[in-house]
Amino acid sequence: MLKINNLHASVEDKSILKGINLEVKPGEVHAIMGPNGSGKSTLASVVAGKEDYEVTKGNIEFNGEDIDELAAEERAHKGVFLSFQYPIEIPGVSVTNFIKTAINESRKAQGLEDMPAKDMLKLIREKADLLEIDRKFLSRSLNEGFSGGEKKRNEIFQMAMLEPKLAILDETDSGLDIDALRIVANGVNKLKSKDNAVVVITHYQRLLDHIVPDFVHVLYNGKIVKSGTKELAHELEEKGYDWIKEEVNA
Amino acid sequence: MELKEKLLSSFMVFENKVDIDTYVHDVRTDAIKTFEEKGFPSKKEEAWKYTSLNKILKEDYSVFPKQENAIEYRDVKKYFIYDIDSYKIVFIDGKYSSHLSQTTHDGMDVCLMSAALSKPKYRLVIEHYFNKAATKDSLPALNTAFSSEGAYIHIPKNKLVEKPIQIIHFSTGNESATMLQPRNLIVVEENSHVQIIERHQSLTDNSVLTNSVTEIFAKKRAIVDYYKIQNDNSNASLIDNTFLKQKQESVCSVHTFAFGGKLTRNNLNFYQEGQRIDSILKGVTILGNKQHVDHNTLVHHIEPNCESHQDYKGIFGENSTGVFNGKIIVEKEAQKTNAFQSNNNILISDKATINTKPQLEIFADDVKCSHGCTIGQLDESAMFYMRSRGIPEKEAKALLMYAFSNDVMSSVKIPELKQRITKIIANKLGVNLGFDL
């Protein structure tokens, strides 16, 4: 599904990703871990199509198609979803209106008519229930004045609505208390199928107790320096990242 | 001949055509003298620093309205709010159009200024209110000198006017450039409530210059909601002079929607003559091309315990220019005043300009006054957020701009009007979003 080949990316001439190779197949869950500043969020943004980053070498394939040159919305239409580490506040646009617009724009891109209002409402209710989101919450301005947990739940709610093929969750666990973490993880697990894939970016093991990864990768200094199974995450939790840094620098 | 000379020499002819044996005659005569002395304002005056009338004054305007130009309702229906019942006072090139209008004298007067200025039964009201709120500045004076037609609205005590009143000025310009000087007088007596929508709309590309004066008197506990939808035709210029005098506990709001025109200048003045008054001034401005809109507001806090709220949003594209000059005066007696002003602008082109200037003159010591202005671009991180959810760049921009103007839209109390304006905004932004704000 996702194939990243020798990806190099920089922002304002500062090189951040220095040769990433990663393959994610349908049905898989990958975790990307690593110390601060290793390039995790950059990788997520580059895959989602943020224009601030320049791909200087390598490429990103999605379902066999090179997507480097595609705009963020075109990638979204193909089924790429990024759950933001810091979701943006958009005063004046309600959660409902935002998601309606997003869904109908995606349908438009696929040559479909707008979703009938009744179906949309039903879908919104169903997915809101899944994430244990209060209905009142849906008419509030997008992310404005939301708590950290509400923001993240809202991200996963949007993911549930858009049903992406590939979901990248960038530090979705940060700012979540244990209950919110459970709700979010539960939501992600329910959306998982053999046809879609999830990439979880996180500092900590705790989210991975709930969303169990098939593969764990350690990103350091712009490169994947170690890959393994879920046991690697436990090892990192126990020992921290220093031993990895030492291994790499040795 | 220069426009000023032309206007001065036309005055005699004009006065001979209307009744000269009235109270109004003296007011007009004084006014033309004032205009003669002062002339058109120039950029040398502080209040006109960023707006030059030079270009628009060069046109050879015909200063008297010609015969009514026949317009079929079906051709102009879209400029009305038509899904609800309303009173309508419609002018075409300055002339009253009876077949497009719906006036009333049933328990209140929603009719014509020409009638009010000439018929004896209105004399007392005219003597009491006409030209009592307008200032002696040159442009209002010019309007006063030539005042003959416009809307006359008088709502008696304790009346809730259920239907909104639409005042619509169409201009066709026929074969040449036209100058129009509509004059409105609105008196809302104690405890009454009225909603008024005023619209200026060109139907052709002929040049039109409108110098309009509206005087509004809101008595004790009156509520007046006034909405202005201004011309979006690129050859239309509008100078709107609006004066509101409020008595105690009255609440007046003016929403100004400026969507273009060649040059638009809004002189909006509120005078608070009583306690516990609320004045609300809101505006959305969306410009492109070489359009120019100048909002010049004044809120004069004269008595204690009053409030004013100003919120103006502007979106400027291409080579457009915006000006906001918001003056708040708090007199020494006006203790416990709450005065708020905010002016937020987005520049979506490198060549667009905005000049914004808050001007506070506070003589009382126990007041809350705040003002803020921002000038920025569209938030790039918000753009990426929306695009990553599948909303294309153009729609994402539009959605952000909608959201930006939402604070102002949310206080529009007539749902049909809100929908209509939302549609105009969508049109201007070139998108079709599947919802109303």
C-alpha cells in the first residue's frame, strides 16, 4: 500500500529525512518511535503532502502510484489520512460542517454526488457514538477551545468518517488521559480491517498496549535505524533511546 | 464644467421644481451655501487621508433623475429578499418605482420622502427631525441641498413591525453617468422595533455616483436593525452618510456588507443621547480588482452606562484597498461606558492594501474601552489541515474566509437575508459550499 523508497526531505535547506525506507501492507499496523527531533512528524507531514517540505531524493508510492507531486487534498482523496499532533483550531466552522465539506469534496473528486443529508446525519451520529462524542460537541467550532483529549477524539472521529486506506496517527496519545486513550484506541481498532493500514507515531509504549503493532521502527536522525516487532517497543520503554543512539553512533 | 460648479448652478433649477415655500427650503439654501464654501473633501483632510474622490468626480454626471426606466420585477427579483413578506420602497435612477414597491400608511408610515417633505401632515415631524442628525460636512450638506426623494419611515410607539422594510436603489444610468442623492428619514418611537434592509444595485455598467444620507432617530427602548448591502458593480461609487441618534435604552445595529464598487465610503455616526444605550456596528468587506472601500465610523458616548460594539472584517484581494477609521469619543459625563472595537483584515494578494486606524478620545475616567486591529494572511497551517482532509485549496480558502466573517454573519437576525449574503459571499469567492453559516 505505502512504499517509501530512500526518502530525503528538507525544510528551508535543512535536511531532516535522510533516506527512509518503509513498506506498509494492507491490514498491517506499524509503529514509528524515536527520540524528539528524529523526524517522525516530518515523515508524517511529507507523506500527507505538506508543501513546506521539499523531497530532495527518493519517492513515496501509494498503491503503486508515485504521489510525491500530488497536492495534500489529492492524497486525501486517494485514502491518505493524517491525524495531527496539534489539530488546528478553525473558529467559525463547526465540526459537522467541516466533516460534511471534507466528505463531499472527496466524493466530488471521485465523481460522486453529495451524500444525501439524511445519510450524512446518520453516519455522523454513528461515528460520534463510536468515539463517545457528545452530539452538542458537533456544533462547536472545529477544535476551538477543545481540550487535548477532545481534539484527538475529534481527529479519530474524522478518520472514522473519511474511512481512509492509510491512517497516520501522529502522537495521538499525547495529551490524553487514560480514559480518552482507551476510547481513541478502541475507535482505531474498530476501524481496522484487512484492507487498510495504520501507522502510529509515538514516543511511548502505552498507546501500543491498546493498538498492537505488527512492526515497530525506530527513527533516529532522519533514518530508520532499527525495526522489529512489538517487543522492540517494550525494550525501548524499558531502556530508553540511549542504547540505540550509541549503537548508531558506534 | 467641474462637478461642483455644475451642482451649484443646478441648484436654482432644482429649487424651482420643488416647493420653495417651505421650511425645507431654508434648510436646503443653508446647505448649498455650506457645500459651496467647503467643496468636495480632499486628501488634505485627516478624515479623507486614504480616500481620494478625484477620479470619480471627473465623470460628467447628470445630476437630475430622468424618467423612470421600466424594469420588470422578474429581472430584478434576485436583488430582493423575496421569500418573506416585506415592505418595499424601490427607486430606479432616483425615481420612485410604484410598481416594484409596497408602502403603507396603516398604523405607521413607510412611504416616500418626497411626500413627507411636501405634505402638510408631515410638517411637524420634518421640522423636528429633518437634517437634525446629519452633520454640516460638505457631502451631507450637498445631499441636503438636493434632498427630495428617498424613504420616509415613521413607526409610532409600541409597535413591532413584523415585516422587514427593503429600501432598494437600482441604477441603470440610461445613456450616461448619473449622480444620485437619496435622502432617508427614519423615526422609531418608544418601544418599537423595526428591521430595515437597504441595497444599492447597478443594473448596467454605466457610472453612477450615489451620495446618500440616512437619518435615524431611535427613541426610548426602540430597537433598530439596519442592514446595508452595497453595490458590487465596478463602475458604481457610493458615499453613504448615516447618522443615528439614540435615546435611552435603545438598541441600534448597523451591518454593512461591502462587496465592491469602484469606490465606497461609509460615514457611519452614532450619537448616544441617553443612558443604557447599545450601539452595534458590524461590517464585512470583500474586495478584488481595484476596488476601494473606506469605513469611517464614529460612536459618540455622551451619557453614562452605555455600550458600543464594533466588529469589522475585511478580505482584500488583487489591487483592492481598504480603509477603516474608527473613532470613539467618550465624554466626561459618560462614566461606565463599555466601548469595544475590532477590525480584522486578511490580505490575499501582495498588491492589496489596508489602512486601519482606531481613534479613541476618552475624557471619562471610569470606562472600559478596547480596540484591536489585525492584518494577516490566511493561516497556512489551517490550510494544510483542511487540505489533508480532502478539501481542495480553493474551497479551503473560501471556508476560512467564511469562518473569518462568521462573527459578523451570526448577528444577522433575518435568516433569509443571512442566506442571501452567504450566497453573495460564496459567489464572490467562486465556490459552492453545501451549507449556510
